[in-house]
Amino acid sequence: MIPLRIRGSVSRSIAFERDPDGGWRSAEHAMCGFVPLRGGIADDPRSRIDLTGDNTVTLQSHQDQPFAPERLTGVLDQPRSEMWTGVTFARMESLEWMYLWLTCALPGGLRSMPAEQTAIDSGRITPMFRTGMAVPGDGELAYLAKRPGGHDSDGHELTETGVIGHGPHGGELAARVADEIRTWHRDFRHRDVRFEIPADGTDTSDPTRGRFFLDRPHHPITVVWQ
């Protein structure tokens, strides 16, 4: 098993096996977090962008998706838009496949957004979890949120997924993220996922069929919902 950052802050540990065409295909995989190797071995520089001016809310940035950090400083002080998706999760149900879909489908990828408890308690930010997940835009930001979502047929509590947008086009970005969550839920939530490293690096993307080609720094990888 090797740890790979897929895109944004989403990573998985994947065991690959050889394909007949000379490429590689996942045999098994699992969600993981890891600290990248340094010193030229497998460098994956990352940094934190201060969203609030006091480092109470930050956004993780990676080398493969650079953008001007000053465009996002203070974005949470700009008007707020809420989009609720109708997509629910049971308690203790993993969100990993929704995270994976969003980081593949959205140009900015899905980024880790750690927040201090003071920023949450003050209502400045209402993320799904204290270490939230967000999608950056060009001067706007959309992050995942939650609210009570009723009960399932067995009486178990559900949580509804929402998206909060800030910035000049925060509502538009939040709407796009919400649409992708609904697409994943409707068409791909119950499918299996595999990862491929194509032998010739050919781009075979077809998002409408759940196939994404990600041109990463070291080797491109294809993520397939099947």
C-alpha cells in the first residue's frame, strides 16, 4: 500500500497491480492521512492561507493548485450564501466518497480548512467539522456544512449536507458544489471506485460517467466510479 494525495487535501492508501497494457490498477485502497516525505524524495509542499487575518481559520494549499492567497484573506467577512442539498448521511457513515468526488469534479479541489473553536463559537464560520473541507475560487470560498436531516425508516438520526459560500461569487460557487454533491448522490453514491495509472498518460476523462483524469505532479492518475 502506498499513500497518495489524490487532489487538494484528499488522500488514500492504494495497493496497485499491473495491468496487461503496462499501466497500474488499484487492487485495494483505503482513506488515509500522512505526512509527505521531504528532501527531494517525494516532495509535496503545502502551506496554510490565513482566511481571517488572525489565523483562526486557515485553508491548506498545495503546489499543484496554486492561487493568490491575498484573494481569499477576509473572504469570510463577505456576504454569506447557504445551499442545502437534501443529501443525508447516517451517524458514523463515512463522507470519504463524497469528498473524493468533489475533489475530482471541482477545479479547485477540496481543501482542508482547520478552524479554531473561537471562530466557530462566534458564528464566524459554521463548518461541518472543526477541521472543515472547502473549495476555493477566484476570490470566493465555499465550505461544507451540516444540519439535522430527520430520521431514516428505522428511526436513526440523519444529517443533511449543505454548502456555505462567501465572496463576490460565493453563492454561485456554493451552488456548483451543491450540484456536484447531488450528482454524486444520485448517480454514483452506490458504485465502487478504482484508481488507475495509465501506461501512456492518456487523458480518458468522462465526468458524466464518473471518470476523472488528474494530471498530478509526478504521475497522472485516473479515478473511476464503476
